[in-house]
Amino acid sequence: MQLFDTAHFSDWLERLRDLAASPAVLEALILQLACIVASFLSAWAIRAATRSWTDRLVERVTMRYRALRLPAGLRGLAIFCYAWLILVFAEQAIAQLGGQYRLIGIAASLTGLWIVIRASALLLRDPLLARAVAAIAWIIAALDIMGLLSPTTTALDNLAITVGTLRLSVLLVVKAVLVVVILLWAALGLARVIDTKLQNSAALSPSVQVLTGNLVRIALISVALLIGLNAVGIDLTAFAVFSGAVGVGIGFGLQKIVSNFVSGIILLLERSIKPGDVIEVGSTFGSVTYLGARYASVRGRDGKEYLIPNENLITNQVVNWSYSSLLVRLDV
């Protein structure tokens, strides 16, 4: 099986031979390379001259959209934005003059793609993951511009196995992973923004805020998974039997997690325990600072944070000192 089409590499070798034999083509190439270098040098000079203004602009945007947690690394993209604008202007100007601009167009496209990819990757919290996502996306875009993406995808699609009526290829798996990861990132970001809005709402009680935030997060993640798998062409009905068997196995392994989740929903609906209550569970005494889907955080008088599984709050005896009154007796 031939993984790559050698015709593309032969085409590149033919272009190199034409380049060596034609001084005019070589001169046009050198001029385009000089234009690209000059564009980045000009972008660096503009960035140095406008650093204070762009830093203030980024800081203002970051403060305005604080819920999105925009990273400070976005400031480093300013020089690439300037370079992209200069390259696009140079490409249009040379095209109007009838000159060669193919290399400048490729440089402008790669620079623009790097800006978009890097800005998206910076929103990820893990620096290593952010760099990996940016590098992978940039390589895909570069292959597309150079005309090598089609033979690469064909080779990946040929590496496949068939399970019943389902055909799984390397290309399908890669596409599914990329689409699902992007949709999950978007769903979690949207859930974080909604959760921040709910916490700032004075019309909702703390229990309703936590319950609504958890339900919204679960719903968005489920929708993202279904849309992602369906978008890449995976027939979800083919996974019916397989997912049923896997679900039974996961159910036995995640009994405690499911129990804690259901217990958390019950606590939030009954409002027997809510953030701000002073409770006593066994030897633990303190104020509930957080009530989530899996555990409750209780801060003791010594400042220690105790993470108590929700199941323990349902099955064990809990003393809620502030259940019906905010007046709490303290033993001195």
C-alpha cells in the first residue's frame, strides 16, 4: 500500500529544476522572500512603537470579559497580526502590478492561520496541550496550502478495520477526536460562563445556582458528544450493543461516583444542606463553602477544608446548626 503520492514530490522537484534554470524565477523568489522578511521586521517595529496602547487594549478586553478567563498570552500575537496585515497588503499591491506573489500569499495564509490557531490554543489551561493543539492544526493547514493534505488523508483513510457494519479508519478516528475535543472545549467554556452568571444572580438561592450549573454542564457535554460523533459520520446505532455492554461494565466500576452524583442532586433539591450552612458530620465541624455534583467542601474553624462525599451526607447523620435559623451556638 502506497502511503503518499509521489507525484506531488516529483512536481516539487520539477519546480526546483525550473527554478535553477530560470534566473527570472529565482529573482522573483528572492524578492518575495525579501518582502516577507521586511514584513515581519516592520511588524516588530510597529509592535515596539504601539506596545503600551495594545497592552492597555488587551487588558481592557480581559477585564470586560473576565468570565472567559482570557489569557495574557494573547498579547504576544500582536506582532503576527501586524505581519499578517502587511503581507496581505503586499500581496494585493504586487498582484495589481502584475508581479509574482504566490510565496507571499502562502506566508500570509500561514500567518493568519497561526494567529487563529494560537489564539484558540491559548484558551486551554494546560500549556503543553495548548502547544500540541497549535502545532497539529498548523501542520494540517500547511499541508493543505502545499497540496499535500489530500494524499495524506487518503493514506489515513486506507488504514481501516471493519467491525460488523462499522468501518473504522485512522482518518475517522482522528476527525472524531478533533471534533469532539473542540466541541467539549466550547461546551465547557459556555458552561463556565453560564455558571458565573448564575452565581452572580441574586434571585436564585445557592442550592438552585449549583443545581442549575451542574445540570447545564452535563447537558452541554452530552450534546457536544452526540453532535461530534454524528458530525464525523459515525452511525450511533452501530454502537447500541457495544455501548450497552460497556455501560454495564462502567456502571459497576463507577457505582460510588454515580451514587455521589445522585446524592448531590437530592441534597440540592431538598435544600437540607446548602452553601453557607454550618454542619457537623462525625468529627468534622465547619461551614459549607461548596456543594458540587460529587462532594461538599466544609471549612473547619482551623481553616482546613474537608471534602465530604455527597453519599456520606445522605447515609450518615448530619447535624445542621443553621438549618432553620442563622443563629449558631458555639462551644467555647
